[in-house]
Amino acid sequence: MLGVLPAVTKEGEMDFLLKRLVNKALKTLCVCRVSSEREKRVYLTFDDGPEPGITEFVLQQLQLYNFRATFFCCGARAEEYPELMEQLRAGGHVVANHSYSHIHSYRVETATYVQDVERAARCMQTSLFRPPWGGLTWDAWRTLRTKQRIVMWSLGSDDSSSTEDFDGARALRHLIEGTSKGEIVLFHFSLQHAPNTKAVLPGYLKWLSENGWTAGVLTPELR
Ligand SMILES: [Zn+2]
């Protein structure tokens, strides 16, 4: 049967579809995996924190295997929890930018979005940036790309699904099957997704360690 395109009844829906298409194309211009990686190494990344109650858990898990990771933090939370930011840095992890207030590029003017991202970049002293939800308009990308190294991901843990839909064993299988050199792996470190993260992270780190994988941190120079 031939596919039928959904009827676009409102201008807003068309605009949204176009933004999604542009976003898909833009992702190919951002860092999605470390393609230069030759070792058995993946790049663990955590978004949305820091928040108490989950940051400590993630840090303890990483420490068990001596893994380092890149934490894409929200500027507002970084300012609220300086002691957690200190713990991240003290553990040798990399602090990166996930915007100041976790706003979506589609929903605000480009100037507002760029200001929010640059505010977070200043407060966390980093040029590594991951857009919230991986969403980026053409104008935002064009404006930000000269100063920020924009990083997406290549392998998702699915830990941001609703808790009812999340299956830890299935998520772990997906991660294991998807692991290859240079993958940038997405997790979260927010209270909202904590039950899911706690259900999948320990098993994955254990598997990585038992199978001879190491974990690297992202830097603006990585390709
Ligand atoms: Zn996010």
C-alpha cells in the first residue's frame, strides 16, 4: 500500500515539519560520534543536571570502573548546585553546556536562544554545547557554530522515556548491541529520569568494563 502523507492543516504544523527536516540535516554537520577513535573507547555523556540524588549515584558508578564522562549541564542548575559541579570537576569529568534554562530552539526567537546558550557557556567556561532535545534551527546553528562545538550523540540509552514505557533490560541490550569505537552515548542525570538511569547505567558500565572498553571525555578538538 502506498504511504499517505499526513494532511497538513495548519501553517504551524508545516513549520514544525520543516524545522524537523532542517534539524535532521543539521545533525550531520554536528559531532555525533568520534569518528577518529581507533581504540575500544566510547564517550559517555549525561544531560540535564546537576541535581542532588542522581549526580552522586552516577559519579559513584563511574568511579567503580575509573571511567570519566562528559556532563552537559544546565546553567541554572549549575548555579544552584555549585557543590555538585565541584564534585564533577574533582572527579576529572568534563563539564559542558546544555543551555542555561533548557529551552527549545524551535520555541523562542534565535536571539533569545543564543543568549541563553552563551550565558551558560560563560558560567561554565566551556565551548562544548549540546542543544536540549537535540533540537536546533538553521539560524541558531549558523549563529552558534563559530563559537561552540555542537555535540549530539550516536547511541541513546532511552532513559528519558516515561518510566512506564522504559524497559531496563531492553535498553541495556540496545546499548550493548550498538557499542562500537567512538560512539557518543547519551544518558541523563536529572531526578526526572533517575529511576530509568539507575536501572540501565550500572549494567552497561559493568559490561563495558568486563569487555575491555574504556571511556573517554569529549574535548572541542575531537572529530
Ligand atoms: Zn536535555
